[in-house]
Amino acid sequence: MEKSGGKRYRCHTGHSFTSRALLTAQNEKVEETLWVSLRMFEERKNLLNNMARGQKSRVTQRCYAEKAKETQIHIERIRAMLQAPQPSASDD
């Protein structure tokens, strides 16, 4: 929408946002989702490690342990994204 004072965005339910407000709201939701994802990946890694320890078969142990290592890669990527410096709204 073009309004005096700049562009505004309207969602499907009718809420109106400035560009900066919309970007801020989206950033908050993305960060929240990343934190939830991080916790879920950490829980998955812990479960896989526990399952590996509970196996008698070395092949099955290695399979679970390898999946836990792969999961750790995702954990590190998400954590790096969350810890990266974020540009402030005044940087535009």
C-alpha cells in the first residue's frame, strides 16, 4: 500500500505494518523458530546417543552415533546463526 509517509504492508487479516515493523516482526518469529529447532535437534542428538549406547550390535551403535554426529552439524549451524550479530533497524 502506498500511503503518505512511505509504504505500508497489510497482511491477509488486515493488520498494517511499516517496512521496519514488518521486518522486525519477521525477525522475531524467525529467531523464535530457530531456538525451537535448536532445542529439537539437541533432544534428537541426545536420543540418538542414548540409543547408540543401548545397542548390542556394533553396526547399529555406529549407525546411531553417525546420525548423532550429523545432527551436531545442524546444531552448530543453527547456533552460529543465532549468535551472529544482527543488523539494527538504524543500519538501513
